[in-house]
Amino acid sequence: MTITITAFERSPDGGKGLARDTRVRWALEEAGLPYEVRLVSFRAMKEAAHLAVHPFGQIPTYEEGELTLFETGAIVMHIAERCPALLPVDGDARARAITWMFAALNTVEPPILELVIVKFVEGDKPWKDERLPLVEGRIRARLTQLAARLGDADWLDGDFSAGDLLMVSVLLRARPSGLLNEFPSLAAYVARGEARPAYQRAFAAQLAVNTAPLPAA
């Protein structure tokens, strides 16, 4: 059965790999699973056809036969369950990898997303200048803890796993702010993720979409 995912017709980041479909593309590339992409405009994301697949009108989604999934973590988990390179066969190692998946999305990503909101969604609000250092402080606290746990290891728990895939994807969102570069070990960790051939293929595919001419109306 063909796997089809959805992605932005034009990503807000211009193809820098920050849109969440890149995480799904990366997982599929690591797993060696072929897939197709259905591009969705911002308007189409809020229309009935897409809302039937994603009730909150976002991307990405995942369709395979009768199975339809939304939420990046759930999609990556589904893909990883079919790929020992993303989820170890050993039960304890597998559980730890899943823990890191949850940590990336539930503990590390929220303050990073809050920074995006402060800068771009609330950038014209009177409280921005007071709120910004508070949010940056919360991010630094999380990155300090993560760097301490990573130490001088290449990956979070032995070999590369879906936990690393999601953590690297989350940390990439902190790089434009300059905060990631304050933590050299984490910057190097992210660079190792980006150097993986599967990531490079996923990034190139997402970039190609965002640099190709839009079809004529």
C-alpha cells in the first residue's frame, strides 16, 4: 500500500527543514519506506477534505490504505515500529527510545515554540520585551539539562533512534535564535543528525518543494 503524507504547498520557513513534515520524511527515509507527498495550501488546510484527515487543520498527515494518522509523534512512532534502526528490538532500549521521543515533544519543544510565538505572533504586543527573556531562560534551562545528560555521547541512549530523530528536529527550531550555539555539545549533536544521509534526503525533498515554481492558477 502506498504511503501518502501531506506537506505545506509553501512552508513558512521557506524549506529550511523546520516544518514538521520534515520529521516524517526523515523517519520514512531512515526506514527505507517509499512515500508520496500531497501538497496542501494554507486555505485547503482549513477546508473539509483536509479536516477529515486532520481535525485541527494542520500538517503533516499520514495515509496508508485504511489507516489515517495525524500528529507528528504518532506518525513517527508508527514508522519507527517497523524499523529496528529507529526503535531497538531489545525491550528496555526500545522503552528508553520512546521516552526520549516523548521528552523531545513534551519537555524540550514547548518552550522553543513559545519563543516563536513571542517573536512572531505576539511581536507587536506591549509585553513582548518583558516576556522574551523569561522564555529564553526556560529554553536555556532545558538545554542545560539536556546537554548534561548527553555529555560526550553521540546519541541520547546508545545508537541513533527515533528519540534522537525527534530531539534533533526540535533543537533545529532553537538554532535561528542563536540559543543552540550557546551549547556546543548540542550544536554538534544536531549536526550529527543533519549529516545522516536519510536526513539529507528528507531535507532536500522539502527544500525542492519550496523552491519549485508554484503551478499557474
